[in-house]
Amino acid sequence: MEPHPLLAKANGRSISKHCVKPSVIEVKNLQKRYGQTVAVEDISFRVETGEIFVLVGPNGAGKTTIVECMEGLRVPDGGLVRILGLDPRKDRARIFQQVGVQLQEDQLLPRQKLIEALKVFASFYADPFPYKELMEACGLSGLENKFFGKLSGGQKRRFMLVLALIGRPKLVMLDEPTSGLDPQARFNIWSMLEQFKREGMTIFLTTHDMNEAEEHADTLCMVDHGKVIAMGAPKELLQENQMGVMVKIPDQRNCALDELENIPHLGKLEKVQSDYLLYGIDSEFLPSIHRYVQAKGIPLDEIETRKANLEDLYLFMTGRVYRKE
């Protein structure tokens, strides 16, 4: 299905009519504690106009606290947060007119009709999007008179995105916007968001889907234990960490760790259960691997070789064990 040819110039007006300052979000030396627990420790980043900025990290890494400080829902213990140059707590009314937010929880009154919510939310803004076009773009046409509680989980998720966008925001902040959506819905939602980006909207979101982050993020910010552990364009992060190719060698072949560490052009090495995972990016890395396995008498069909991806980097930097919720 072709993505809906949206909205960017609804009623003859374009999103890009807004004059947005170059730095849409500025977070500088952000700190937040809950008792003795450090949730956020000296986090800094900037989000520029018209980019898709993706925040990722394990459960408990500090993402929710960062976002809630940005939304003015929590007071930082230290540091600075500015949204469109404004203080998210002192300037809430001004920010509200320019920023759309989709929270992680999809909650409205179960007996509230969608048309009622659409009209209420549209009334908050001087120049809202025509809700019919947003509903069509999110695959919800014809459901305006349905009760919110009767929607499927995916429909609720998409409807909350409609409400986040209805105010024609300069900046939209989305918490896992495609969580629980089927592939068709994810495709069309991302097509819509990419079009909004081309028209000048800035998109800040969190996700646990590394494939989405790798495909769509202009800037990826990876946090863990309340700190930024990696930030940049996804391809550049993989390049910087020498993770262009991944090779899996089974441990039962008695590969000594010191031997593997000395393979020429090796970038990263980790042991995962009964396998060694080796990463490299130099054009000589794979020939070096082949020479090593041949010298060890390991058949080439026993090793796995594939392109490394952002999920590999995420797991390498944050670990593979379960985190407490």
C-alpha cells in the first residue's frame, strides 16, 4: 500500500513555515537522583532542526527520566534542559503550542469517541491539522465514531500518534511510536514521519527496535546507567567501533582467546555462550579470519559471516543479560 501523500501543505500551509532555531532540544549536564539511586548522571546532547533523533538504551538506563525532564514532568537535580530555547517547566504554555507528545501508555477514557478526542485536541491549537487527513494517513479512516476502548492495541497506538501530530508541531516527541504495530502499520507510520521530517519537523523518539533506529535515525544516542555511551549517525558509530562484519566461530573448536585477540585487523571480540563473535571492518579482516580457521583446521561451513548491525553494537555495549524492570 502506498503511503498517504500527506499533509505537509494542508490548507495551503506548510510545516516549514515556522522559523525554528537551529538547536531544537538542548540537554546539558543533566542529573537526576531518586534517593541514593542515580538515574541520570551528566547527560548532554543536542537535537538539531529537521532531524530524527533516536534515544535507545536498556530498561533502567535512564531514558524515561531524561524524556520526563524534557517534557517538564520531572525537575532535574542539576543541568539544563531547553526545548525550542524555552524552559520546559517555566514555559509550558508556549512549549505546548509547538510540541507534540506521544507517551508510552495509550490511555484515554474507554467510552470516549475518537471524534470527541480529535475535536478537543484540535481546539487547543490555533492552526491544527485537518484530523481527517491524519486519520487517513494512520489507517484510521472511518473510525471517528468508535469508542477508544473498542480499538485494537495497534489502533490505539496510531490514534495517540494522530493526537500528538494534530497541533502541527515544530517538534514531536514519541515514546516507542511503533511498539506493537504490524509491518504494514510500521511502514506507513515511518513513511509519514519521514515526510514530516522533509517538511521541517524535528522528531525525537525512543525505541527498542534497532532495525528502525539504524534505518531512520540521523542521530542515535545510546544511554546506559544514566550516561551517554555512544552518539552519532548509526553508520558512523559502526565504523568507529570497527563493526562492519561479524564472524561467529564455535568455541568447541578450541580456539584460544589470545589467538583470536591477535588476529590481524580484528576490531571487537566477545564470547557469547558457546561461540566467539569477532568484528572487523578492514578489507583484510575476512582474509585474516580465513587464514586463521584454515590453520586451525576449521571448515569454513562451520563459521557464520554476516554484515554487522546496530543491534550488535547495542548488545556489545550494554550487555546481553536481562535487566530489572
